[in-house]
Amino acid sequence: MDESKLKNRLMRITAITIISSIVISFVGISLIAYVGSAAHKADYIQMQGETKEYKDRISKQIDKNFHILNSFSKTLEVTNSINSNSELLEKVITDVNAENDFISLSYIRKDGSSITNILGSGTKTDVILDDLNIYAQIAIRQAFNGRNAVSKMYDSQYYDGKLFLYAVPVYYNNEIIGAIAANDTIEIFTDIANGNYVMDGKGYIHIISSRADFLVRSERTLIKGQYDNIYESPYLSEETKQKVKKALVNNESIFGKFKYLDNTYYFYMEPLDLNGWYLFCANKIWSYSLSIGNIYGIIGVVLVIILILFNALLYFGYNQIRGNIKKLIRLAYWDPVTGAENETKFDQNFAELQKNQKKYSTIALNIHNFKNINDLFGKVQGDNVLCFIKRIIENSLKEGEFFCRSSADTFFIVLLDTDEEEISKRLNKIITVVKEASVMYGNYSYELSLYSGVAVLGDREKALLALQSIKNAHQNIIAFYNKELHNEIRQKNSIESNMHLALKNKEFKLFLQPKFNLKNDDLIGAEALVRWQNPDGSYRFPNEFIPLFESNGFCLKLDMYMIEEVCKQIRSWIDSGVEPIPISVNQSKLLFSDRNYPNNLEKIINKYNVPASLIILEILEGVAANDMDFLNQQIETLHKKGFKVSMDDFGSGYSSLNMLYQLKIDELKLDRGFLRKVSQDNNERRQIILEQIISFAKNLGIDTVAEGVETKEDRDNLSALGCDYGQGYFYEKPINAKDFSIKYMS
Ligand code: C2E
Ligand code: CA
Ligand code: CA
């Protein structure tokens, strides 16, 4: 994951968080709003219910009072008491009042004279209609006009508190002759005004007039301050006041709200059907009165705070981990030694490139013998070389091209070119610049030689295959991946997949090439050489498969198999009464590094009861390069068991006479390269060297064998130089063991 991806991911997390917190908040808000509105509804219903109940109670009391007064009026008419003497009338009134507990009960004649019984104070006859409170007069006159009437509330001189007056007409001979009037408090009003019962104590009720004057103002009112009229209070909005006015005119009930000390409260007004009066019920509990707008507001603020906090946290966390992640990204994508990108990053870039680039090549670049640089100059200097090469590559890239350091000294490069000539030109430039800057260490200098494999429109793997194809060919520095290379690889794969079965099926055949004494052409031994016989009878030669077996380790098995084949052959000679000759067997480098190797060998020769002295083990000079001491130990062990050891291909690589002196070998095989003439001048020098080597070996008691003796001239020349034995086409090619036995061993 690179940094931009990380950023994207964090952005996504942030976006998701913001969106989800908005969603959650809206769900929350809606839920709270729903609960809130449900609570409002419940409140409204309660308010309305209770208000109506109070209204009911008031109506019932009024109805009851009218009923009493009407019955009384009827009694007067029927008993004709009005026309009897005043004393009787006074008594009747006193009795009726004693029964019903009105504050006062009067009979008022149409002329305005009256008889009044005041509860607890006796009867008065001197009060006339015009002396009464105006509201009382109005009600009484309504009764004179044939209606049951209730007065508005007024203060009475007889009573401490507000009173109503009820009045009903009194008939005689179908004519209204007066009115019965009673004063009463409506005790429920006192309950309403002072009681703790409204809305379970959470509310209060006022009684207001049709002009919105307070008639009874509850002591439990929320709003402090004396207002005579609800329009006077500043707590109702203009809009609400208009709504209230309209409702009062139409005698309708109304819900509304008012604001007090920054909180919103609700009220309900219900007409009383009495003088246009209203019950005004209000709720005192603020929490239930919270408006939906307020809820949204509060939650919005909380949400914003949460979001700010969360994003601050996210940002802080991002910055905190960004440092670490940068480091991780460095580790994941960058090569710590050179600072170049690594394979992982390269592969990402490559995948990206393939999506939109049609013209590219992948190059694998390697340093010849980089191990030597590390060994000779140390790891630090080795790293410096890698950094240097990295810079050279970096500077030679064009826009859109990229590279990485893979393992050790391998670099991969992508060039946006497909023309082989152009690619070669660019690579040659890199290789030349690197070559010219050879590593200096003290007085030593070491030439840096690079080689490369190119896969036009191919990937790393193909580039690497092309590279490997020239690994050991120093003269070739650029190899292009192609079909043949691919076939070679396919063949290699086919060999690898078939080798085990081939061994089992005994497809590996023993061929023998005789060795002769150069002095008298006597047969002195033979070299065992392997041939792989295909099922169709054709042969594969060792150079096709031995290098591969060396690298994949199969040589370990094959060489032991060949030892066994050789032992079988020797045994068969012995068994048929033929004097056996020593056989040289080629041994892979790998075998010599195995501590059990001498014992394993011994087991095989013992199995066939073959003397160890008939087995000559041919090792390649490269074996010595690894661990001279260990090699000498192995040779010593082998000697003890009776085996002989020969050094093969001497003079082909980095052989040194010093090595001859150090290694306790029995035989030296001179590489056939010594015998091939290049030029006259060269030839003379080679003669001198050959002579020196032969004499040096002789002095050390080491036999010398010349390989590749192809002509009589070769033989004579070698013989003259003192070389002991010869092997080559001049004498015989390698032939199969059966033919060999017939020709030489019978
Ligand atoms: P080598 O050990 O140097 O074997 C000698 C090679 O030179 C043989 O090639 C042989 O056929 C060839 N030769 C012989 N006389 C002449 C001559 O006069 N002129 C020329 N030009 N060549 C001559 P071959 O059999 O193809 O073997 C090639 C290499 O394969 C051997 O080189 C040896 O290193 C390896 N090899 C062969 N058999 C085995 C084996 O069983 N085990 C192992 N580990 N390596 C083997
Ligand atoms: Ca050999
Ligand atoms: Ca050889």
C-alpha cells in the first residue's frame, strides 16, 4: 500500500464516519422528535381532557343551580305563594336557602323590590334592583325577559370573594311577574385557581373572559407579574395572540404556545359556554415542551461537536501513524541498501504499465562475479558499488521508465522501447559507464562488468532467463529473450522432469574412452563417460545435461550410479578372467563437499568386491577454490581407502601451479586446450608452459595425462615433453562398454 492509497483509505474512513454519524444523528433526531411529539400529543390530550372535565363540572354545578331555582319558581307559581303575604314568602325563601346553601337567595319583583335571604344573616327586604351590582342587574333583567341567566362574576358586599348570580323567571298565569336569583361561588373555580390537581400538578388553569381578561388567575401560574389580560403579557407571540383572538370571536377551542424564560410552553383554551368565558390550561413542565426545532438545534450542535472531535482525532491519529507508515512503506517498497525501489514496488509499477503501455521492455542487469567484490573489498564497498550502479541506471532513465534492485546484484529495469538496437545502445551506455568506473581499493582496481538479459514486451522472468543464458559467456553482455532461448529452457525443463525416470530405466549408459602410455601406446586405463540413451536409441551428450545436473544436484545421484556401473564392469572383467584396468570416473563438485562421500564410495566398491585402486576419481579444478583444507582432508580419506584422485581439465580456468603443490592428487589431466594451436607465437609460449607443468608434476610425483590427443603429432610432441599418458580421438573415441570390452579386454 503506498501513501496515496493510505490517504484515500483514510479519506474514505472519514467520509464514511461523517456520513454514518449524520445518518445516525438523523435517525436519532427523528426518534427523539417522534418521542417528543408523542409526548406533546399525550400532553395535549391530557390538557384537553382535563380542561373539558373542569368545564363539565362547572356546567353541572350551573345546571344543578338552575334546576333548583326553576323548581323553586314552579313551586311559587303553583302554590301561589308570591301573592300571599310577604311573611310567608320570606319564610319559604329562607327555608329553600337553608336547604341549598346559596350565599343568598332572592325573589325580585318586576318593580325592582326584593326579598333576599342571606345565608347566616337573615332576610332583607330593602334592597332594590338598581342597588345591585350591574352584572347582577343584567342577569335579573334577562330572567325578566324569560331566560335563565348567569351573571358575570362580581364582588359582593355580603360576601368576601367573587360571586355569580343565577336568575330564572317566575311566572303567574303565564306572565313573568318576577325573578328568582341566587348568589353562588363556583367552588370549582377555587379548586382550579388554587388546587394542585391540574395535570397532576404539572399544569394550571385560568379562567378568562371573552375579551381575554383574567377572571380567575391561578396562583400556580408560571408567569410572575400582574397582567389583567393575556394580550398584555409579552410571552405570547403576535401570531398566537391573533389566533387566540380569532378563536375567542368564533367561540372555538385552541392550542397554542408561549415562550417564557427561553423555554417554550403549551396551552389549551376551551370555551365554557358561559358568558363567552374560557378555561385557559397551560403546562408547566419545560422538558415536555421542548420544541422539535429546539431538539434539532441541540442535536445539530452536539453532532457538529462530535464530528469536529472525531475528525480532530482522525487527523491526529493519521499524522501519528503516517510517520510509522512512511517507514513501513519504505521497508515495503524500498531497498534499504541503495534506496532504489524493490521488487514489490517494481511489480506494482509493472502491472500499472501493462494496463496502458504497449511499448516496453524488461531488462535484468547483473554484475559478473559480484561475490568477488564483496570478498575482496568487503561488504561496505560492495554496497557502494550497488549504490553507484543504481545512480547510473537512475540517470539514464526517461520519463515513465522505472527500475528496482532485486536480490543481491540483480537490477530490473523497464525501458519504454522495443527496438533491439536502441535498447542495446542504451544498455551499452550504462554498462560502459559502470565499467569505466572500476572499483578502487588501495592499489587494487577491479573492473565492474555488467551483463543483461532483455525481454521485449516481456516480464522479469523472461528477462532473467535471457540473463542466465549468458551468465558464463563473458564475451556476450546483452542477451535478448527469444523463442530458441525459450526452447532451451523448455528442453531444460523436459530434462529435469525426465531425469529421475531415466535413471530408473537405466537410460544412462557407460561409455569408455581408453588411455594409453604415450611412450609405447600400451593401454593403461579408461575414462568413464556417460551417455543418455533416448528411448529411440539416439544419444544425448553430457554437455546437454551435466551442467544442468550440476546445478540441480542430480549429479550426486548420477555420479554414484556411474561408479556402480564402472564397478559392475570391472567385476565382469574380473569374473571373466580378464586383467582389469583402472577406470577414471568424473565426479561432480558437489560430491566432494559431502563428508560421507568416501564411505559411500567404499560401500559400492565393497558391494562388487572391486579394489579401490582401480577407481580414479576425476575432480575439476574448481573444487579446490572452495575450501582447500577440507578438500585435502577428503583426498586423504579417499587415499586411505585406496582410491586415486585426478585433477581434470587442468589449465582451462584459474588453475595455478600452487594448487598442484597444495593438493595431494595422483594425476593431472591437461586440458585439451593446450594442444590446439592458435598462432605460432602463442604456440611457443604454450609449449613452454606445458613443459613446465609436466616437469613440475613429475617432480611432485604426479602422473600427467593429456586429453584431446587427436594426431600423431600431438602424441609425439607430448611424449617429447615428458607427458606420461594420452587420451583422445587419435587413439579412440568414447565407445560403449560392451564394444570396449570386446575391443580391448579380451
Ligand atoms: P571430460 O571429463 O573432459 O571428458 C572428456 C571429454 O572430451 C569427453 O566429452 C570426450 O568425448 C571428449 N574427447 C575425448 N577425446 C577427444 C579428442 O581427441 N578431441 C576432442 N575434441 N574431444 C575429445 P564428453 O564425453 O562429451 O564429456 C563431456 C564432459 O562431461 C566431460 O568432460 C565431463 O566433464 C563430463 N562428464 C561426462 N560423463 C560424466 C559423468 O558421468 N559424471 C560427471 N560428473 N561428469 C561427466
Ligand atoms: Ca574427465
Ligand atoms: Ca577433461
